[in-house]
Amino acid sequence: MTTVRGGPIGSSSGWLVRRSTRASAVASVVSLVLVVALFLVPEVMGANAVQQLTSLFTFLILAIMWNALAGYGGMVSVGQQAFIGFGAYSVIFLTQHGVTPYLAVVIAAFASAALAAIESLLVLPLRGGQFAVGTWVVAEVLALLVTLDHSMGGGSGISLHGLNRYSITDRRDYTYWLSLAFMVLLLGSVFLLLRRRTGAALQAIRDDEEAAASVGVRVRPLRFLLFVLAGFGCGAAGALILANTSFIQPTSIFGVQYTAYMIFMVLVGGLGTFEGPIIGAIVFFVIQYNFADEGAWYLIGLGVVAMGFALFLPRGLWSLLTDRLHFQLLPVGYRLTRPEKLPVIANEGGGVVSEHG
């Protein structure tokens, strides 16, 4: 726990600036134990549980990546399905050329990061709605190119035949463990990114890019870093979706519904918080598991729920806990307390905010 007395406000009464608390220390230990427990799931749980948890991990990756882009970087993308589809079809391409499927999944994630670096030249100069539309256009172009490529199955789709070398049990378990590894890797990467000065810098860019640049924030490199990281994560998610289902079509894997899912998860959990997207992904997973077979009514229901949160709880479910209990499980910012132990609101990005603003 980092404690600093005589805080930044210059008070002689002795303010306490803390990053970690007892609750966050306990949460960190519980998180490590949970990761170990999740690693053992294929040994103790049935096939359906393993496959469903693999889907949950994929949703978590998507929620974390979109929240990093929009919640911390202010880049509202509606075209992340470009990397989801590219990651999936990269696995198909690599396996067709002799690469083993699970190695292909890892390579596909890095290939998606490379695609993001190239795409950034086109879309990062854009702002606001132009950026959102620009990312969507790139996704549509990639979908059309894949549809016209008959070696990739064209519009009818294609199966990942390379998985046939594994038994059904091994295939399911390997996909699960790889999904868990990517989820932990990306959660840790975002956590470390936000714990450093880059966390506050990214939020400064989100709030006012020109003002951030005027005080020395390196706007372009940070936006580039975040965009490439999101491309890597979404590409990994697409590759894992293919490994979990064994079949993809351009209209589905490049579908804009993935953006809708990501927005829903982040909005429900809490935009611009670290824990919020995790909660949102779990809520979305439960809803999809129970109501996905309802067809159009399922999508209508998602829209109504999202509108309800936007109107009545815009800071998401996580705000219900933080507003009442004044704690963070995995803090990426600092907390300021007075000698009488009255808590104040913590800034997610590394800054310090008093309870009086």
C-alpha cells in the first residue's frame, strides 16, 4: 500500500493518498486463487461447462478491449469486428499452410495487431463520429474481400479442419485453456497500462485531446498503442470463437452485432472502470445463455436493457457498489482520505479527486 501524507492539496492536517486498500489486497489474492481454480475446471467439470466458460472468456476479452478503447481512450469504434473476423480467417489461412491450429490462434492475434497498426494510419486521424464510421467501413471492406475469396469458403463459410487431429475432449480443453490465458494476459496488460502514468494520460486525451497535448501528453503514440492492443485482443477473440465453434461465415464473424454486444457489456457494467466490463460480460453471458433462442425478441430485449441503463444508470452496475461502499477491488487510481477517515471518490485513471470534486 502506498501512503503519502501532506497530500497534493497542501493541507497541514495530513491527508492520506492510497492506491491499495485492505479490500483490494484481498481481491488480488482472491483473483489469483480464482485463476488457478479456473485452470482446473476441465478436470472437474463437464463438457458443457467448459464450453460455456470458453464463450464467457471470449466475451470478457471483447468487453475489456472495447472499454479500453472507448472508456479510457475516448475512441468509440463500431468496427472492432474487423479484427474479430480477421483473426478468425487468419487461423483458417495459417492452417491451410501447415500451421497447427492453436499456434495459428496465437499468430492470428499478432497478425490482427499488425492490421490495427496499418488501419491506424487511416482511422486515427479521424475524430468522433468520423472515427466510428471509418472503423465500420474498414470492417465492411474486409468482409467483402473475404466473401469474394473462394479459398476461404466465400460467402458460404468454412470449417477449421485442422482441429480434426485432436479428440473432442482435447480440442475443448485446449481451447478453454488458451481462452483463459488470453483473458488473463489482456486483463493484466490493461491493468498495468492503467496503473502507470499512461492511465491518467489516456483519460486526459479522452476528456480533452488538445488540452492533454498542451501539457505534454504524447497523444498520437498513446492512441496508437491502445488501438493496436485492442486489435490484438479482438483478433484473439475472433480466433478463439472459431476454435470454439469450428465454423465461421463472413456475415456472422464480421457482423456488427459484435459491436452491439461490446457496447452492451461495457454500458451495463460501467464505462471507464476496470471492474465494470467484467460484470457486464457476466450479465450478457447469462442473458444470452437463457434467451438467445428467442430470436428477434432477444435483440429487442438487449436494446431495451441498454437504453434503460443509458437513461437511468449511465455509470453502470459497478457504480452501485462504489458509490455506496467507496472501494475498488482492483484499483488503478488513487484514493484520498482525511484523518477522520472519510473516504473520497477515486479517479480510475491514476489521478486523485476529493469527495467535494
